[in-house]
Amino acid sequence: MKKIVMITGATSGIGEACARVFTSAGYHVILTGRNRTRLDELCDGFMKAYGPDCVMPLCYDVCDLDACTRAVESLPAGWKDIDVLVNNAGLALGLEPEYEGDPADWSTMIDTNIKGLLNMTRIIVPGMVERNCGHVINMGSVAGDAAYAGGNVYCATKSAVKALTDGLRIDLAHTPIRVTLIKPGLVETNFSRVRFHGDNDRAARVYSGIEPLTGADIADTVLYAVQAPAHVQIAEVLVLATHQANGSVICRR
Ligand code: NDP
Ligand code: 8X3
């Protein structure tokens, strides 16, 4: 029977790479994000490669609980029983000291990384409990293990993702539903362009002098966790570039 994977933030970076890995492995994938043009473009490509019913685009903002609910309710028959939820949508904004940060950036990070993840969990997991099967993958970060300079609020949101993942795993321990936290280090995506509000040069410097991870490296880890035997729960995985030791120690050439 076909397995359905829902990926939030599938229009770019790690989420897009997860969509590639899961479609090519034969899963049916719901791609979500706010960028409708990119969603349609990606889905067209996947349908050409893997057939007309391999993907389903859903355009909405994870911060908006009503929009999340409406989007999930709009799924056609055959797409509603989600087997795997990849809570990936997220972002960092700014790298200022905490006492100089922009409160609007703080709200966007908290609303997306914490409340967006909670919105999707609240909507999708009850169906998994009812069907007695499922897997939730939350995208944490090495940033959630310890704060780094200027990381303050972003690091706090990823620490919250760790706590929420652990909490969900405890709350679901009486079920066969598995809960996994993936904690990537430096992955070259649109992440730093978004963080620095479109400053491409500054974004490029984040990945200079080191071979960073790619979205595909993380997607392979997600697929590994999902394909582990049913009695194996990959609880938490920290994935770093070889020359990164933690959120602060990066050895550049
Ligand atoms: P990208 O900027 O490349 O992708 C972010 C994705 O999140 C986009 O698809 C974007 O879609 C989506 N998104 C952002 N805000 C919203 C929103 N309000 N509603 C719906 N979708 C949203 O970054 P990454 O792929 O790198 O980031 C993905 C996740 O991985 C994030 O949670 C990030 O914190 C985490 N991470 C990234 C690391 C890195 O070094 N890159 C390392 C560790 C963790 P759209 O614009 O279409 O809405
Ligand atoms: C993204 C990785 O180290 O830039 O979570 O915060 S880092």
C-alpha cells in the first residue's frame, strides 16, 4: 500500500531534498510551503519523473492554524491518512546580540519554528493515533544543543523543538508511532540568505572554507529513520559537516 509523507517547507533546501528522496523511493509526497509557483514547479517535475499521483502540493503558512487546518482538510481522498510527517519548515532571522535583536524577527522565528511545528503536530498526529501507526520527524538543529554567538532566539526555538520532540515521544510511547529529532549542522540551502535578509555575500561566507552538508545528506538521514524496522525508533541524530565540531567550532581552510 502506498505510504504518504507530508513535508513542511518543501519548496527549498532540506525539505525539497526530502521530497526528492521520498518520491524517488516510491512514497507519495505532500509538499507544502508558501511559495505556490515553486510548489507547482517541483510537483510538475516529480509527476513527469514518477507519475501523476506521486505528489500533492499544499500552499499555506504553518504559522496560521486555520490555514493549516483548511489545507489538510482540502486533501483529496487517498491522501488524508498521513504516515510520515516531516516538520521541517523553519528559519533563522538575524545574528545580532540578543539585546540588539529585532522583536519582529523573534516573533517570526517563534511562530514558525515552534508554533508552526505544534500546529502541524496537533492536526496530523490524532489521525496517526486513531490508525495506530505513523512517524513524526522534527527538524531540530545543532543550534538547539547550545547557544552560539548571535544565535540567541533561533537557538532557543531549536531547543524548544528538542523539548517538544521528547515530549511527543513520551506522550506516544504507548503507541507504535515513532518520533525522531534530526539535528543538522551547517547545510548549504537558502537558510543563510533568509537569515541575512537577502545578503548573498554574507550568506556565502557562512559556508566558505568548509565543505558544508547538502540538503540531500539530511534527506538521506530522514529516509534512514523512516525505513528502520518498526521496532527501531531513531530518537535523535546529530549530523555535522566533518570540519564542524558543534554550533561554535568550525575549522575552515
Ligand atoms: P530553506 O530556507 O532553504 O528552506 C526553508 C523552508 O521552510 C522553505 O521551503 C520555506 O518555504 C519554508 N517555510 C519558512 N517559513 C514558512 C512558513 N511560515 N510556512 C510554511 N513554510 C515555511 O532552509 P533549510 O532547508 O536550511 O531549512 C529547513 C529546516 O532545517 C529549518 O527548520 C531550519 O531551521 C533547519 N536547519 C537548517 C540548517 C542549515 O544549516 N541550513 C541546519 C539545521 C537545521 P516557503 O518560503 O515556500 O514558505
Ligand atoms: C542551522 C545551523 O549552526 O547555522 O540550524 O544555526 S546553524
